Amino acid sequence: MPEDEEEPEVIRDRRKKLERFRAAGIDPYTRGFKPTHSTAAAKALLGEAERTEPVAVAGRLMVKRLMGGSAFADLQDEAGRLQLFASRDILGERDFDLFADLDAGDLIGARGPMFRTRRGEITLEIHSFQLLTKSLRPLPEKWHGLKDVEIRYRQRYVDLIANPEVRDVFRARTRIIAALRGLLEARGFLEVETPVLQEVPGGGHARPFVTHHEALDRDLYLRIALELHLKRLLVGGFERVFEIGRVFRNEGLSPRHNPEFTMLESYEAYADYDDVMNLVEDMMVAATAAAGRSSTVTYQGEEISLAPPFRRERMADLVLEHTGKQAAGTELNDLFEEHVEAKLREPTFVTDYPIEISPLARKRDDDPRFVERFELVILGREYANAFTELTDPIDQRQRFEGQAAQRAAGDVEAHPMDEDFLRAVEYGLPPCGGLGVGIDRLVMLLTDQPSIRDVILFPVMKAES
């Protein structure tokens, strides 16, 4: 605790208890305890029997109720909660008094048989216990009633203790990522790792974070996308690659934006954006199942279907439908974002974006004003972005030069010139389809969470006042 921070009375009281344990010869921060069962497994042992053989469980003491010479308490581990029963007659005077001195939040191990109370609650009768870690800070009371969600995000460790259902969100996140990984691996994609520190932060429109490498005496950037290095691997002969990794964008905070977030990007030789649309539909089915949801999901009170096939519409047609206007270039994209995107509730592949905002995508053969690109929009939000990739090195250089001119004019998010990537494409990039999926937004959708900070364990926060 900082020297200038006055220690609350409750913490001073806990420190005194800690010293009493030490004075009694008990290490309040022991090196280990070996539980034989989780709380859930211990409960399942009882069955129809009246008592079981002794078991050992460990976890955090959540509630303690003293009643003369006995006490009940709740022990919480990752699997759930288990009621404990302590008796002066069983533990003896000294150990019962030590148990009575424990606080909510202390980590303990307990041994004893399982039985049912007169009210029928499955309970562990403590024959011995061990203090594993003394908690010096009290758990917040009525945590569910706290209005300051900033505290929940900032002190995620307390959020996870007090609100076990929050853990379910992150378990679902892990299952969703595993399902996407498994689907791609089953189709012959190779998972790879590419640099986080990059000389040129390319593959997207965003302001990067910059850092300085002292030994090389040069600036490097945290990646804003995974794209350009994955495409280099297709040049090198890999035909199907993917990466799931953190990317970083130097932007503000919002319910949909965190400066550090997780992307899945995949690239497949000899595929186009129609093939990638089919892949995305299969990914959505796999992710939805992994999250334990049916194809009809409710997000923040609104019900939608995630069952393929998804609607496919050209951006220009959608803008014409909703505004009555025909447009091209950045004007078309502005009209789409202002008047159309929020109205797309059911999953929709919005296709054929203006070339001006898509410097890495292949032009349409029938109308070079547009590129073979799509975004998957659900409930007015983008969930995936994909191209038939641009493989013409001359066209790519011209696109980069156009972006460089925009940067020179003050657009800090325009794509920078990347000579090494151009050199790679000059060796020959096979025709390919590429995809980027925002993992955090997908998890938000499938776990019905309103903010990206609800699905990132430790989100970026404003400075603590």
C-alpha cells in the first residue's frame, strides 16, 4: 500500500489477525495444499450415502456464520461453491478458534467427509483445515449492486471472485477461439506467428503505437493488422495460413474499441472472396455452437438468426435502397456508414467496396471502381472484413503511392509505403482470398455482452484518479 494512503481499519484488523496466526506457529502464506476433489466433484461423491470417506478441497472462503460452538461457511473454487461445517467438538478449542478468526476472502484447504444437513444441503464436515493465503483486503459487499463498472474492469480479479458468472464469459471466449482454430486446422490451414514489432505498420487504416529500439537506434511500431506478413508466407509457398493474435491501434476507448484487441486473419491461395464468404458462414456456425448457443441468438434484447446462408448485397445497391442515391468512391462509403450500416440487423455480407478505401483488394473485372471486398455486418456492426487479394505488384505500388499522398496531406491512418512487401509481391503472390475476424466483437455477440471491456480480461482504462 502506498505510504501516503491511510490504511483502512478493516485492513489493519486483518493484519492483526495475520500476526496472530504467525504467533500461533501458522504460516499464513503456505507453499501448497493438495486437494483431492473440486467442490463440484466432492458434492457428486455423496450420492445416496449418508457420509463419504474424507476428501480434501481448497478455495476461497466467501461467507462464514458463527453459531456458538459451530460454524458454517461457503468455500468457492473454480468449479463452484461448497458449504463447510466446523464444530468445536470435532476441531478442538484451538483450531475452532482459529477457524472462527478466518475472514471472507481467505484461501483455505479443508479435509473431512461429505454429508447432508437436516435441510438437505450437501456439506463438508471439517476434520482439519489449513490457512493457505491470508487476504488483507475485504471483498466488496453486495458486489452485484455496484454501479461503478469501471471498478469491475480495473479490478478484474475481484470481479471474477465476486461474480463467478463472469468467468463463464471467458470460458466461452476460449471455446470460441478453439473452435475457429479447429475448423481452420481441419481444412489444412497452418497456424503461424508473425512479428508484433514492425518496421512498417501496414494492413489496415489506423494510427499505430510507436516505440524505440535502443540497440538498433530506430523506431518500430506495434502491428495494426496481421495481413502483410501472412501474405509474404503465401509468396514463400505456404498455401493456407492463419494467425490469432493481438493487434494494437492508437485510438480512443468505446464500447466497441480497445487499443489492444484480438484478430483472426487467414489467407488461402487459389480462393476468392466468394470462397471466403462460405468460410465465414462455417466459422459462425462453429463459433455459435462452441458458445453453447442455438442458431437463433438474443443480443441485448434483440433476436437474430445466425443460420446460413447470409444475405449478400452490393454496397452501392444498399445505399440506393436506403437513400435513393447513386454514388461512388469515399462518398458511397460515407453514405453507407451514415444511413445504412446501423439498419442491417440480420447477418449481411456487404460486398464490392470503393477502390479508394481498399488499397489491398483486387479490382472487379467488370467495374474497376470497386474491389472484391466484403464486410460481414450484424446488428449494425462489422464482424469480418475480407478481400480477393490484390496480387498485381504494379497496381499495388500505385495504390500505395496514392495512400502515401494522403499521408503527406495529413491522413495519419492512410496506408504507409512498404517496399519490402512490394518486393515480395513482385516475386509472385498467388491468387488468394484473405479474411480478418474481430474475435472480441464475436465473443460479445455470442455471450450477450454490451461492451468490449466485458470480454477482455484486462482492458485498457483511463488513469486511476
